[in-house]
Amino acid sequence: MKNFCGRTRREFVWQTGAGFGSVALSSLLADDGYFGKAIASETGGQPQPSRPGKATNVIFLFMYGGPSHIDTFDYKPAMKGMDGKTVDVKTFGRGGHKSGGRVVEPRWNFKQYGECGKWVSDLFPNVAEHVDDIAFLHSLTADSPIHGSAMLMMNSGRILSGSPTLGSWVNYGLGSENKNLPGYVVMLDPTGGPISGAKNWTSGFMPASYQGTVLNSQGPPILDLNRPEGMSMDLQRDLLDSLRNANQAHLAQRQEYTELSARIRSYELAYNMQIHAPEAVDFSQETEETQKLYGMDQPRTNDFGSKCLLARRLVERGVRFIQVYSGGNHNDANWDAHGDLEKNHNLHAGNTDKPIAGLLADLKQRGLLENTLVVWGGEFGRQPTAEYAVGSGRDHNAYGFTMWMAGGGIKGGVSHGTTDELGAAAVENPLHVKHLHATILHQMGLDPNRLSYFYSGLDQKLVGVEHVEPIHEIIA
């Protein structure tokens, strides 16, 4: 059916507007059931939870650049005393395929923590106090050892761009609980965003309402959200009323969405967010004790601590998916430790350890950890051997690396899967990134093998065409 300018309603929604305006329009059209009708006509029905989920929200702590698993949570006592020895081990990273190299012994001591006796390095002494609430996955694998494609795989399940990201799938499957805030929020490192930029929080071939919105924990929460200069809140409200009144007569003649109604809805969402987004980032409502818990009293941990505290506040306000990045830009501005491993990881672990521990503690004491799924990890790990002839830097490792999950119905104090004695590759219960995604969807009450979106003649799925089981061993 045509509505104006010879375009269908679907073409109109897809083509009009840009940037945040298109997000606002798409979000409100979805709320009114417009996209539901379109999806239903193409897929035979809207996505629905397969069962009540144990988790209602996700906080993904993304350590961009690839933290070294064998220097953080994957204890390798066999490497003690091997520093500098040459070993035959096949690796593949930025430096290409190699058949051997010089061992870089883990640079930090490990200690046992909690009732489970989990070994954790001195890089994360605060997170280590919460191991009984954490499930460690030591045998993750990915399809690419290159940052750009590995980031896309971790975020969208594919190494090529153009597909919806994990937060988009969660919001597509469940919808948003708060119509005044985005359902999918991304917070970046002060040094900048990760490689590939917005492709890591795109909605791909889904409507723009499902894409991530970049939110700032300090200053204006959303860029370009403020009213134009000279327009007061009262004037904006009067404009909305005028537009609504003008549109009533138009809708009485044509029962379809028009350019005028699209403008109204864009204004309405922006209007609502002008009121509610600043409140969400108002930390003056938090006690001094809570802010110290997140490390906000220290310059080094203030930034990441602010983001973690904001993540908790967004969970309380019904935001479905929050992704917080540690590391941005390039080289040592993130976890990509090719040269000096000690300098790099001391920096980034020191910036994040206390805030992450504070987040886990705060969620738990407020009763939010039960239904909030916290995920920690990067796009891959790092190799046991040195990348260069001198120095302690490690190359990328997609053959075996560690991530962890906590809350949201996940068992605590468990470790699943192993890498070999050097941490070069997964050997026991190897897992793929798709298993991680399947587990997240499963905990949210979504069937990872049935959740689909019809596009380009196919029922597209986050986990791909083959059946993928969640990681049952870590599910409570």
C-alpha cells in the first residue's frame, strides 16, 4: 500500500530520517505495533520468550584488545620456570602463522580465592573476592585472530559487518521495559571507540530501533539531545501539542503513518529522553559509600567506575542490554599487549578491577544479581609465546581464551573447559563464541535456535543455521 511520494510505509520508515531521529521514530513505531505487523507478515509471528528467563538484563564488560587469559584467570603452573625457552606450539595472530616461539612466563603471581579455591592472578585482587559468584569459561574459541573481524564476531556472531548485534537480538526478542530510555546502551572508553566503531552496536538489517545508543556517564548523557537554542521546555511542549492537533485531522482522512506523525514521534521520544536521561546519570542520588565502592573516589578508577555505576542504574530503570568498553583507540590504549605486557595489563586491570568488583557487590546486595547477567571478556586471548625477539608482548590468540559470567541464573564458583598446559589452545570442552551467545539468549528466556528475523529470503539467527546448545554445565 502506498502512502506518499510513491513509497510504501515500510520504505518510508526505512528511508526517512537519519541518526538519532531515525532511532526515535523507529522505536515509537515499534511501540505502536507497526513493526510487529511487518514482522508477523514475514515470519509468521513476533518473537516471544520461549520460557520465563532467569535474567532480565545483561551487562557486558568488554575488554577491548584481548586480555591475556594466562595472566588473569587461567592458571598455568607448568609455565613456571619456562621463561625464555623455545617451544613448538602452533599459533596464529597478527603476526601470521607460527610453529614455535619464546615462552613468556606469566608475569603475575596467582592465589586461591573463595570456597571454590579458584586461582586468580594479582591483576584482579578485588574481582577475585567474588569468584564464588562467577562461572569461568576457559575454552572459548573464535573464527578470527584479527581485531576487526573478531570484534564483529563477539558482538554479532559473524566476522563480516552488517548483522544485528547481541543487544539488538535481546531487545528484538524481549522488547524494552522503559519507553523513555534506549533498550540497548553502549559506553565507550575515554580514548575512543573500538575498531570498526558503530558496527559493533549496529542493528544491521533490523529496524534502527534495535541499535545501540552511545551514552556518556559524565557530561551530556546523549550527544545532540538538547533542545535547539532558544526553545524552552514549554515551547517544545506547545509545539508537540500543535503537531498532534494538526495531525488529528490528517489521520481522520488517512489512517496511515505520515511524515507529520513521524516528526511528532521523533520529538516525543527526544522530549522524554531530555527529561529522563539526565536523571539516570545523576550520581548525586548515590551515597558516598556506594561511589567509593565503585572506585569513583580515585582518579584512576573514576571513569570505569562511573560507567559501572551507571550500568547498575540503567538496569534498575529497565534497560535490557548495557555494554561497557574498557580500552579504545589503538595499541596500548586498550588490552592489545604486543610490546610490554606488564605495562599494558597493569594499566587496564588497575583501571577496571575495583569498579567491576564494586558492580558485582552492589548488584548482589540490592538483589539485582539474581536477574542481571554480567559478562566479562574481550574478542580473544593472547598467546603463551612472545611476539618479538625481545620483550614480554603476546600476539592474539583465538584458539583458546577465557571469559566469565555471573548472575542471571549462572552457577557461581565453577570453571568450565581448559586450554593446554601453555594456554595455547582449548583442549577440554572447547566452546565457540556461538555457545556464549546461546547461553546469554537462553538465560534471557529466548530459544537461541528459534529466535530469528526474516531477511534476504532467510530466517536469520544470531547463532547461525546450525543448532547450538547453551553451556548447560554453568547454568543453575
